[in-house]
Amino acid sequence: MLLKCTQKLLRILGEADSDPKGKSASESKLGDWYANSFSVNHRQYVLFLSEKTHLSLVLTRTEARKYPDTFPSHLLNHLVWLGVSLEGAASEINQYYCDIHLTKTDGAKNVQYLNSYIMYAKRIGLRVGVDDPIELSRRLAEFPTIKPIVFPDKDTLAAFREM
């Protein structure tokens, strides 16, 4: 699975030269992921966005630095919270998320979606006072995307129903 990060995030993760040559796009139901860092009220976060469904996941920057372990476990919990069966979510993660490779973002369209989610996450953090990454992830699951207007949680659940 490719984790496509902004240059800024690659520097933060200490992986600025990471370029997994020969790695192709993930065949997982959620596809590859985009990621960027942001802050709200002096707290540092990383937002991950599924390329296929636009499902988002927020981790603290400290958790994100340990992404090979923390990203799959947080994603499993988030998928189960959304209503994906534990067996379906665990199967997906065990099959596709054991080997995560960092690379630089490759397309402006998905980075634009990523930045839209970050702006919404900041709004939630500032206006509503939410600073817990799990709660931010849950609130963002309800955020409509423009592809056309769909909700990421519904796209994600639909992808898992096809199993």
C-alpha cells in the first residue's frame, strides 16, 4: 500500500527520500492513501485520506510517526466503528496494510480533497472544540465530498459489502 505524503509530511516523518520504485497502486477496497499534517490549537495532527472512497482518518503527529503500527490499528477501529464487520476489516488490513510504503503525492486533485478535509477538521477543532483524533475522524466521516456529493462512510461501507 502506498501512503502518498506531502513533501512537508515526508520531512516530518523522516522519510523525505522514500521512493518505492516498482510499487503499484493498492488493490485494496480503500486504495492508496494521501496524507498531510495540520495543527489545531497548537496540537499537531496528520490526516489520511483514502484515494478510492475519501474515507479519512486522523492521528496525532506522534502516532503518525509510528505509522507502520498505528495506521493499520486505528484504521481497523475506525472501519468497525463505521459498521464494517470486524472480520471484513481485519481481512482487508491483514492483506493490504502489512507493507506500507511512503512516497510523494502525485496528483493535485486528491491533494485538493485532502486540503478540503484539513480545512473542515480545523473548523471542527476550532469551532466545536474537538481535539481528539478519533472524534475528528468520526466527524469527518460525515463530511460530504464533491465526487459528486457522496459521503465517505457510505462509499466505504459499499466497498466492503461487495466482499
